[in-house]
Amino acid sequence: MTRLFLSDGGWMLKGGASLLARVPAARSTTDLDLFLKGRGLDDALAELRAAAGRDLGDWFRFEYVGHRTTLGGDQQPYAEGYRVSFEVYIGAARRGRLNVNLVVKVATTVPPEIQHPANALDLPRLPSAAYRLYPLVDQIAGKACATLEGHRGRPSSREKDLVDLVLIAATYDINGDQLRIALAAEALMRRLDLPSAFMVPAAWGRVYAAKAKTIPAIRAYDAAAARALMAKFLDPVLDGSCVSKMWIADEGAWLLMP
């Protein structure tokens, strides 16, 4: 990531990796979701490959393998992009494959958030850079809509989104006005009719519990507690009662803004 953000070329980090940059103990992910503004896909791919090839003196090397066209990703499945693969080396040793979901069109309702990653290693001799992160309200909106959205008559299978939503609600204060706008915009793009209450698919629980117990911040939230928290967090967004309020994570409640 440092290779990308040192150039300040307009890159923005989305998906699970952007949550890891905020909360180090968030759910792990093996993919990167990246957006580059103002480029065509082929130009963005060329810039990604150039950034991956930079030598930062850290012994890491990323060798381009190939790419394919995709429609979808961790967020906003209507966005066309490329899935790009790199082989990762440390010195001469191959350490695995990195997959990047690359898009050049993305919808945001507030400006991106810029911060140094919370999961950065303390290595003062190596260069570091702040990340440009996909706005948290838009990330919540995408995950909430993905949970509510069925496919061919079947409920969503993206149970990992519940893990992320619970983690966000447990650790971050959220502006209710901004979240309501983001949720409405996401639903419009997905052509999704929003209900008046948030509905977690009835079959969800086993996958959530397995993942949540590995994350200290939400280990105490079993499946029932997660459902209850989501009702407190998202029902007021859906019914409009969050207007002029802030979600206060420590209180687990929507409170009027000063």
C-alpha cells in the first residue's frame, strides 16, 4: 500500500483492507479493493503495475501475473473493474499471491478519509504514507444493502458483512445524517427498496460467530447480541429517527448532536 500512496496519485482503499487500516484487529482479508479516480481501467492498471514495481528497500517484490474483467467486488457490485493478480516475494522466496480488485468508478457521498494506517508496522527506516480510505458511511451503506439484498429469491450469503458492521458499530461514532444519505444513495444504485427495519438473514450465525471470536473488539457479541446491536444501529437509519443524531459507540445508542 505504501508503494501506491507515496505517489499520491488519487488512489483510494476500499473493502476489508480499509477497515483493517482503521481497526488493526478487524477481519483479515486476502484481497485489496482499490479505486483510482479520473483514469480509464487500462491506465489505472498501468499505474498499479508501476507502483507495484517500485523498490522501497523492504525486500518485497510484486510480480504481475495477469488480470481479468469483473463486474462487482467487496463493495458496489455494479462497478466494472479488473481483478489483478501479483505473485509476492520477500527476497527470493515466494510468499503467495495478492489479488487486487481495481475499479475507476465509485460512488461516495462524503469526501474520503485520509489517515495513517492503524495496522502499520513500526519500521522507521522504511518510508510510510497516509492512506486515502473509502468513507466509512459509504462502506456501512454498501454492507447494509448487501445484507438486505437477495439474489434470485435467496437471501444474501455475505455473512462476513455482519462481522464488519458489528465491528464498526462497536468502535466508531457515526453521523446519522451522513449515514442516512449514504444508505439511500446505495439503495438507489442497487434498485433496492429499503425496509423500515434491518433484517439479518435467519440462517446467519455460525460463520459470524466463528469470525467474531477472533476479533477482540467484538468477541463478546454472539449472534443474538449482533442482531440486537444491528437493530439499535440501523433501524433508526431506515426509519429516519437518526436525523440530527450521532451514533456513539461507547453508549451503543443514537444521541442528539450538540
